[in-house]
Amino acid sequence: MLTVAHPAVSLVEPTLQELSERHAIDLAEQFYSVLLTHEDALAFLSSSLVEERLKASLVRWVIDLFRQDGGEDNVFLAQQRKIGEVHARIKVPLRLVMHGASVLKVRMAELLTATDLGRDALAQAISKVDYLIDEAIAIMSEAYMQGSMRRAQVDESYRLFALGQDIAHERDGQIAALFEWLQGVLFQMFEDGSVSPGALSASPFGLWLTHRAGLIFEGSLSLKAIEVLMQRVDREILPRVAAAHDAQAEMALPMAELQTTAQEIKFLINDLFQSVAGLENGRDPLTRALNRRFLPTILSREINLANGTGAALSVLMLDVDHFKSINDTHGHAAGDVVLKQVAEVIADNVRLSDFVFRYGGEEFLIVLVETSVDEAEVVAERMRQQLATRDMRLPAGGDLRVTASIGLATYNNHPDYNQLIETADTALYQAKNSGRNRTVIATSRVLSVG
């Protein structure tokens, strides 16, 4: 319970409420001014994020905290648990939460000392401030630990699942992608005459290494060695190749070094996959899309990558229009067959570095890594148009056509991945409500039908 039982303390409640309401903005600014000086906080906090989103929430929290009475306890307890769960999702270090609480305690004590409260009342007021803040943080911390444990379990489940896929096929495919990139460089240099070969890190192999291998093989020494070699290719070897080409100098040496490095990466890829073991079913058995329980693991990591690299990140929420009528008219078996074909269209329009989840019955969530809003719009429209023009085969013979509505959202520096999903979901509902068979971007821009 977030109430203090001692009756004498109730005498100072009006003072606490008045101070918190009058100085809530000051308290929030003090809180974030201190937190923003911590290096650990910079991974998920910025001055613009604080001003635009977080400060107002903390102002409300401070005011609500000191308005507590017996009738509001359950509501406030639920709020603290929700805050703790959000902190767990965005991986805010608990020590920063504790430090922030100390900042608020000290500032409230300063404000109380400046009032005309007597000695006993002042001691009671400071005691209540400490009690309320400590209780709120304790509830947050409990929810935080529970959320962190659940996330860790799902993280490990996803790694086991990903490691248990068709390993030989995955390994051979990535080796082929690596040498396809190398062949492309050779072609550009000797046939095309280009002096700006594309970076290995931006190739399909590079994207897979960053967004898939980085999660599946986290902590692997071979993975780290491949990452070092890829940086060396992009930052050292390719510039030397281009410089030799420009100067019409001897390119044999840098080209040989490039090929040797590619062979080293191939060896390390083989070593990486040899360590693979374990299997857990993590795909939807009908559509082969990822199970949505892996969504927190993947989106949390992609948001961290986007924060670290500045790369764009977009998500699509796709829903098959009037799907219930398919089940009602043709039966659930037909509905399942149609959903499977919808998933095939989606898979044909994404890269190996992207992620496709079956989010609900006929809903799919697609995570497009390193993809801007304009690029994601192209992908969404291509999916939508292909679905609208494809004949969906039915198990009893014949076919039909379906349409889909799509909501598109792009990561906007909010650290909680739920906010990104909810934004895409809101855009999807806008697409549904404005006529279906269209893509709506979270900026409320609607793409025409057709």
C-alpha cells in the first residue's frame, strides 16, 4: 500500500501536494538534468526525447505520487508496475532509476525545508516523501526484474530456435552471398570501370551479419573476427583498390588481399556454424513466419542498433481485408491456405535481414531493418499490389483474390518498442477505416488505391 499509516503524517499532506504541483516541472528538470550527465543513460535518453516525451510524464508521476490516498492505491500501484515493465523493455539500468529517486528526494527535502513547517512536521513530511518514493521504486523494481527475466528467457529461446534452422542451407547461402559480392566488386573494377564498389557491410551478407548473426551467435569469437575483417575490407582494402584504379596503378596486390580476406571470412563462417546446437520450434506452423513471442527480443535489439548506428528502422502491420468472409464462405481450411499464400507474398518482398511475424489471426508484422519510411513505403505498396493481383488457390479448386491494409511506422527514437508497434497498428486501423486495400503511414499520409 502506498499510504503511511501514522495519523500525524496526514497533517503534512496538503503541503506535499501543494509543493509537488507547484514544483513538478522543476523536479522533472532536476531529475533529467542529472540523469543526462550519466554515460549509461545516453543509450536511451537524449535532450530532445526528454523535452518532447518524457518530462511531461514525470511531471504527472510526481503530482500523482503526492496525491495518494487509500482509494487511489490500486490505480497507482498498477501505474508503477507498468513503468517498471517499460524500463525492463528498454533496458534502463536499475541503478539509474535508484539514482533518479535520490535526486527527487533531495530536491523535495530542500523545498520542504524552505516552508514554515515546524521541526516535527518537517521530519514527518520528509519521512513521507522517502516512503512514497521508495515504495513506488520498489514496485517498479519488482516489475522490472520480472520483465527482465521473461525477456532473458525469450532471448534464449530465440537463439535456440534460430540456431536450429536449416544450418547447412543458411551457411551455404551466406557464403554464396559473400562471394557474389566479391564477384560484383571484380566485375565493377575490371569491366564496368567503377571506382566506388559497394561496402561489404551494406551487402546482403553484411546485413545478415549485423541483424541475424549478431543475435544468433552473440558473444562468439568467430563472429567478432568476421566483424573486424568486414570493417577492414570497407575501411582499408576497398579504398586502396579504388585508389589504384584511379591512378591506373598495379591493382593485383590490393585485389589479392581482398580475395584472401574473403577466404578468411568463409573459414570463420564455417567455424561459426559448426558450434550450432539445439532446436526450439519458433515458427508459426502454417505460415512459417516467426512466433510473435520473439518480437521483444528482435525489436529491442534492432532499436539498440538503430540508436548506435543512426540507421533507419521501419515496421509494417499488414492485415488481410474481410478475412472472416473467406472463412465463412469457403471454410477455415480455405482460409488457412489463403493465409499461407499471403505469407509467401510477404516473404518474397523482404530480405533475409528482415523479420516477418505472424502477429494475429490474419495479421502480420514485418520489421524492415535499415529501411527509411520512403523505402518501406515502396515495400508495402509492392506487397499490397501483388496481393491484390494474385490468384489465391483454394483447396477445393478454383481461386479468389484478396486485398490487404497496411500500417507503416518508422522508429522515432522512442526507446520502448511497444510505441513503434502501437503506432503502426494505429496506422493500420486508419487504413481499414478509410476504405481498406491501402497503405497508411503513421504521419497520416494515405496512399491511393490501385
